[in-house]
Amino acid sequence: MINKNNQIKIEIDGKTIEAPKGQMLIEVSDDNNIYIPRFCYHKKLSIAANCRMCLVEVENAPKPLPACATPITDGMKVKTKSPFAMSAQKATMEFLLINHPLDCPICDQGGECELQDLAMGFGQDLSRYSEKKRVVQDKDIGPLVSTDMTRCIHCTRCVRFGEEITGIQELGTIGRSEFMQIGTFIEKSIDHELSANIIDLCPVGALNNKPYRYGARSWEMKSNLLISPHDCAGSNLNAHVLRGELKRIVPYENEKINETWISDRDRFGFEGIYSNDRLYEPLMKEEGSWSNKSWEQILNIVKDEISLTADNDANSLGFLVSASSTLEEMHLLSMIASHIDCNNIDSRLRVRDFEGQHEDPRWTGLEFPIEEIEQADSILIIGSNLRMEVPIIAHRVRKAALNGADISSINPLNYEFYFDQSVEIKSEIKDFSKELGLLLLAASKVLSRDLPDSITKELTDLSYDDVHMDLVRRLIDSKDTIILGGQLLLRHPDFSNIRRLLWLLSEFVGSKIGLLTEGSNSSGAALTGVLPHRRLGGHKRKTTGLDVQSMILSPRKVYITFALDPEYDVANSDLLNDAFEASDLVICFTSYDTPYLRKYADILLPIATFAETPGSFINVEGALQSFNAAANIDGNAKQGWRVLRVLANLLDVPDSNFDKLIDIKDNFLDAVGDYKNNPSSIDTSLFKLNYIDINYDKINVPIYSIDSFVRRCSSLQLTNISSSELVNK
């Protein structure tokens, strides 16, 4: 670790600079906007110094030195543009171009190629090399990354990415000198959920986006900021759009959240936007047959049906809302439900246990920023296939492990995290409470502190072993401890009791705690009041409405669903089918026209997808991030917030006549205030030691089945990890 207080002075191109002693020369130059050409260097990877493009002149050095591998010393004088340095850089470029094919016009990297850019500045217009060029056979490494290996310049960024970032060396070097090749040793695909980041890392056109291949030119496209809709991390994305069509997604750097990486799910999941089953016109079922309606007609019909039902019995309505809807859409839905005095609204679609929902904080998430995960000394993961649930959080946990943190887990399977775990407890799903109880008993012994009587009574027949004692000592002895609960935990049929023990354990060992929620905006759902027990601001309602499972078990007369595929996104979907059949009316705001909706729904309203609408998400750490629409909407579909705004006006919802999207967000923020103040009120006296079991497949959702978009992404469905079982030991 560089001591930031140990500053020394150096001179680069005549400019005196202060920098920490030992910092690499290329890092100092980048910090001071002095450009040095490079290929192999990347700020997130280790130093290889094998491309030699960053050679510079250093006073008193007999030969040019690589800036990426040269630590600065006091009084060092460096010239990056002297004839000596430029000669070395041009010679390096000549060697790199010896075997490089002249196929820029057909290369997907054209226009954004680092080799192309530097060749303009350091290359020659005439080659002195007249021999045959080397040709390398392309590799088939899966459905996501295309290869043109003759273009490879052996920077080894892709190799180091596998070793250092993902933890699995999927690519490596074979051979020596000009016979060296990048490959997979034995022929296989690259399957890590972050693997496609090698597309961005590759400085030439050797590794490209296979689904996007020959799709567009970089200079033809516009770039728009998006936020990932697939998980709670809130990764920042750059959407590249050609004439209104989203062609590809690449990372947008945000050091606090996703750094320079995105998951493959974030990169390719947008393909679902252009699925063949998109809904383009409002539809209504009349006497068993479907007919098109205008927006004016359909919204007036929906208004009349909602008003009539609410006037008779508002409790006979039920709202099921995707946790990946935007903040603005949720705020309008909440306003509509509140106006008609209906509290039966829920976004926790895969949750099964609501007994302890009155103990919920204002919003569920992390008690700490995402970037602090890698600084932890000890982390306990419980009920989480972390890599498959939130890949970016898994990456942060791996960084913590590489920094020396003790990582332990309690899970139903021994998941492969690609780092060593200090303690790994394999627990049956029904025994999650038991395992936490054993840890609490061990903690009580170590700390000489009594457990609450209600807890002691329930744990009387349990006795811990050396494994539990070892894990507890690691948690207690660490200065910065984190307990992470995953989505298997949240979907557990006894979640309320598990959470009570989890919070008590965190209090005993002095740890921070976080739950990895489902969807991109579950925090926003809680704060906008898209929960039956929470009103706007995440505050408790006077009268608690029905949760999603209660709405299924006790069918409502009218169901309103928003931005979900009911057959896949709701727990106990078989019972939901019965509830829909027993209802009088099912109204679906959806982007897709599916056989399921044709069978069970009565009204279909086409709404835009995440890339076609502006909005905001609040991620798992409570960061509010807004984005604009990137792609055009096809057909007669409309942005969800606009449809809901008009519906709210028709229903005479007070203060709902918003002219702009930002007005909705401002209205929400004014009403909510400081939502970061998020105390919990877990009542451990209510704990009961239950042994409730459930089939693993009922609470586990494969990484590429989590939402409407990735389920329709053919590229992701072709990968080996489209089934989560393939990542288990």
C-alpha cells in the first residue's frame, strides 16, 4: 500500500509534479493529464509490461523504460515526447503491426480501436516487412464473445482479467515468441458471469461482442446512460443506440458501484427488448376474443372498472408490481392505490413469509456502501448463491478475500465463489435458523453474555461444535465485520424468524448487516409505498393490506399487474392461476404478449421497457440514480409513467397532474425527506425455532431466468450457466 503522505517531486516533460513515492510513472502521468501510449496497462489489472508501448526517456537511464513498470523516485526527470522516447514508441508500434492484418474496414473495433488510434500517431505509412504475416485460427469460446485471434497483440489483459478479477483462468497463453497464442488450453467456452468484460479490455479487434457482430459502427451510435434493471446493485451502463435501436451495452465507470465492470446479464439482457412477443397495441378480451383498442378507449375502460370496484369494495382490488419498475411508476401506482383506499399492493413477488413484515425497516438493503465491502475484515454469507444473484457484489466480496478478509458461508449447497473460505457450513434449507442459533450460543459463550430468555428457551436443545465456535471467533475478533443475507434467505418460508436471529447475531458480534434484495428498485418500492404495510416514505400504514401470497390465497375481484410475467415472477404461480380464474378482471400493464396473458388476462396495456423509458432506481445501498430513455418505442406502446399519469388524472387523484418526469421524482423526494435514516426494529422476543423445509428449486432462480428481459435473451440462454446448477461444486 502506497503511503499517500510520503510525497516526492518529479519532473515530467518539464512540469514539476508531487506524487506518492513508489507510484508507477504511468499512474502519475494519468493523474496529471499527461498521456503516455499503452496497450497492456489497465488500472484495474496487475502490471505486465509486455507491450512496451509506454517506453519513455528517463534521465540517466541508458535505455527507454516502460512507464507502467517504473516506480517514481525523488528528483526523477522524465520525457514522454522526446526524440528518444518517440523513436522507441514508433519502433514498438512497427513490431506490433508486423503480423497485424489490414482488415480495419471489416473489424468491429474500427473507430474505437486503441491500436488504430496509436498507429495514426506512431505508425508509418509504409511497411518494411515483406514476409508472410502470421495467421492464427479463431477459437469458439461461447455464444457471447467472438474471436479474430490473428489480430491479437498479446497484451494479456484478458488473461489477467481471468486470473485477478473473476478468479478463474479461462484464457491463457500457449507457445512462445511469435508462436504465442491466447486460448483456453482445452477447447471450451468461457462461462464466468463477468467474462464478457474481456470485450472492453481487448485493445484491438481480437475479442468482440458476438451478438453485436457487424451490427453498427461506433461513430454512428449515440451513447446514453442507463442503470441495470436486473439486480439490486444498480450498475451503470452505457447504451449505444443506432437510429433509435439499442445495439449494445458497455460499462459506464462508477467506482462506488460497479467500477469499470458489468455482468454479462447487464451487457446482453437488453436483447429481450426486441423479442418477437412484444406487445404493441392495447388489447381487450370481449366474449372470449381479443380486439384492439385505442389508448383513450382502454384507459377510460380501466378507469371505469377500477372506480366501480373501489366504490363497492376497495379491498377487492389487488396490485402486483415488479420490483424493477421505476421510482416514478411506483410513486404513481402508490398514489392511485391510496386514492381508492386500497392497501393490497405488493412488489415482493417471490417472498413467501410475511409474518414479521411489521419489523421491516423503511427499506431493506445494506447498512453500508457497496464499495466498503472490499474493506471488510470478515464476511459471513448466508442463504446466497452470490455470483448468480448479484455478480457485482460477488466481485466486491472476492476483492475482500484477496485483501485478506475471512469469508465464511452458510448455504444449502457448496457454491463455487472462486476464493478460499475460512468456514463453509452446508446447511439444509430447513436448518438455517438452527445454524444461526448455534452461532448465537457460541457467541454467548465467547462473550460471556446471556441471550434473551425468549431465544434461550427456543435453543435449549441445541449444542454448537468447533466449527460454529471457530466461525464466531473470527466474526468477533475482526474489526470490520459484515453479514450478507441473500435471496435464498429472503424467499425462505421462515424468513421472519431467520432475520430475528440474524439481527441478534450481528448485535452480538458487532457486525454490519445487509440483505441483497430482488429487482433493481425494491428500496424504491418500499419508500413509495408499494407494500401492503408501508405507505409513502416507508412508514407504517394504519391498516395493513394483503401481501402477494394473501392476494393469491384469497382471490380478489380485480387484479392489476405491472411490468411482470406472472407465470415466472410470482411464488406459488400455480395458485396465482387459480386466483386469476376466480377473479372478475385481470388488467396487465406489460411489454409482452404471451400465451399465459392471453389465457388469464382481460386487458393488456403495452408499456415501454427499461431502455425505452426515463426513470430512477434506488439501489441496495440507497443510492438514487436517474436515467433517460435510450431507445425508441416501437408500435403504439407508451412509457409506463405517462400511462399511469393519465390514469391518475382520470381517477381524479389529487396532485397527480405532473407535466414532467422530474416533477414526480421531486414530489416523491419532498414527501419522503431523508430516507437514508433507516433504523430497524427487529423484535427477537417473537422468535420461534421452526424447521420449515422447501424444495431448493422453488426458492432458487437461475441467473438468466430472473426477469422478463434475460429470459428472452437468446445469447444468454445459450451459455453453460443458464442453469445455476452448473456453478455448484
